[in-house]
Amino acid sequence: MANKKVVTKTVETVKNTATKANAFALKSTEEVVSGAIKFTAQWQDLSKKALKGGLKLADTQQDIIFNTLEAAKGHAVKGFKRSKALFTK
């Protein structure tokens, strides 16, 4: 009988210890996952802002390049007309 009581008590102790370890592991996992989700959301916001700003910058640079090319074309056409007028006379 005493042996059966010791085994039963040992089994209960092991069950309680396993339950506590499982609860601790679950709590720790929940904290890690919650933290990961929080930081991922922050990085997504930052990435969204960076991408939006990068696209806006690229749009502005593209406008500057096309305006410069149009101006250069205008000067080239005007210069060609002037030089043509000078050499045809």
C-alpha cells in the first residue's frame, strides 16, 4: 500500500510540474508571438512610409528629367534653326 501511495504521489507531482511547465511555455510563447506581431506591424508601417516616399521621390525626379530633356530639345531645335539660317544665307 505504501508503495502505491508513493507512486500516486510521484505521478501527481510529475503531472503538476508538467502542467506548470506547460503553462509557463504557453505564456512565454504568447508573449513572444505578441511581441513579434507588434514589431512586424511597426515595420510594415515604416516600410509603407518609405515606399510611399520613395515613389514620390522617383516621380519628382522623373518630372525633373523630362522637363530638362524638353528644355534641351527646345534649345537644340532653336540652335539648329539659327545655325541653318546662318549657313543658308
